[in-house]
Amino acid sequence: MAEWLYEAGIGEVRAALVSRGGIWKARIELEGSGPRVDTVAVARLVDRSTGKVTLDGGEDALCDPLPKGVTQGARFKVRIVREAIPEPGRPKLPKAVPAPPDAPVGLGPDLIARMHATGLPVRQLRAHEADALEEAGWSEILDEAMNGEIRFPGGALRLSPTPAMTLFDVDGPAPLEPLAVAAAHAVARAIERHCIGGSIGIDFPTLAGKQARQAIAEAIDAALPQPFERTTVNGFGFLQIVRRRRRPSLPELLRADPIGAETRAELRRLERLPPPPPATHMVTQRIGRRLAQRPDWSAELARRTGGAAAFTSAKE
């Protein structure tokens, strides 16, 4: 039976939908990551030409459309419909729409609330228990997100997030038609697993026959849950999918701050060490620097493990 595994980590909360011993969906929500989807807040219009607003909590967002007749500096309620998307050099601000004046102000549902809303069982994991997330393949999913290498029987995918779209490149030996169909199923599973939305491009092997290209499209339709839109497979083997985008994908989230992701993963490992905790933890220099910037993370590790949280690094 499918169930959600949920873990309240240091600096992040994480969850995985596990079925038949494997992870079908992996989700991470970072501490202090900004307004969540369905947050309703009072906003002040900062720039009418761009729709930029500042929420009462201090976060910026882009509101489209603006309420009719609203003037610069005016205050009105908005609802967040897409969270901030990290991008190299130019992060995308959250998107908002006007909310009714009588809409109650409040935060959108957090990760555990969204897990419960699916109606599936949610099991909250503890550090002293067996590592059910790792047994299901958690580290492998993080490696997929960070490195983009996704293997499936008979071939492999290369996942590459870009500001315009998320790209999948299919690689594998002939015969090409069964490779492409298997890749279509693997892409659909990866999209769900990594919470990929927006525009998605897939570069399949070039297939000459129209019937073979149609088989790829039918495989996508069968494997990827609605709603989404897609093109046909063109003569060069390219197919595009468009899905609703409400949050950053797991690859976008981890690649935006790889040192932070590495540090949080190390804190997870240290929290699970059997007692008594060591007096000093050996970490890499870059993790040591990040922990020095986040003393609250070290303090939380000490609180959870009941011991000192001192760190040292060897020269690299």
C-alpha cells in the first residue's frame, strides 16, 4: 500500500510517497523559503508597470492581473498561486493574483498538510528509528536531482533544468522504437518523482515512422497523470509537455544551493548516529563554513542529539 513518509529535518522538511518499496514522489520544503501556494496576504503595490507588490511579511511578489483602478502604493489582498522559483542570477518572484477583500489572511498549507490532503497514510519518521526513507532510495533520488543521471531498463535519461524549460535527453542502444517507448515511461515517472512543472522538452531518438512516433505520445499519455498538454513528436524526435507549475522542482531546489543541500543531508546523517554523540564532528570545509553561517542549525542538532555540536574540517 502506498504511504507518505515524512521527516521534520534541520533546515528542511522532507517527504516521499513510497509504494512497492520505491519512491514515486519526493518533496522537500526549505525553512524560510517564502510564501507558500494559497497564502493570502495584504500587499502594497510597489511598481504598477511590472505588477510588483510587497507583502506585509516583507516578501516581494508579482501580481497579475492587478485590481482595476489600483494606484501605486495602494494596499489590497493577494493570493499566491506560484512559489518563488530559484534560477541562476535571476530568481523568479512568487506569482500572485488579487484575492477578494473579505478573504481571510493566512498561510498556505505546508508540506505535511498537503500530504494529509491526499488521503493517503502519512508516517512521521524519527531519527532513532530504522531509516525508512533511505531504504526506499532517498539518497539515489537526491543524486538524480543533483546530477541529472536517471537510468531505466535499456537506457538512460539526462535531466537538465534551464530557465526556459526542463530538458530530458534520451540515450541508449538500438532498437530505437522500444527504447523511446521505455524512455517515455521513465520520463513520466521522473516528472512526478521530482515535481517538475512548467515547460518540459524531451529529445527522443529520431524515428522515421509516424506510427512509432505516435507510440511515444501514447506512452506519455498513459504514464503521466493529467492535467497536462503536449505536442506530437516531431520528425527530429522532440516532444514538449506543459504542466501547471506551482512550486520549484526538486532539481531546481537542490541545484540553487548545492552546499546548503549537502549540509542539510550531513545534518540528517549526524542526527541518526547512535548515542552517545561524538564530541566533535568531522565535516568538509564548505559544510563547516555553511554551519558557521547557520549557528541555529548546529544548536538544533545539539538539542536533538543531547550532545555538543562542534565541527572540525580537514584541509582539502
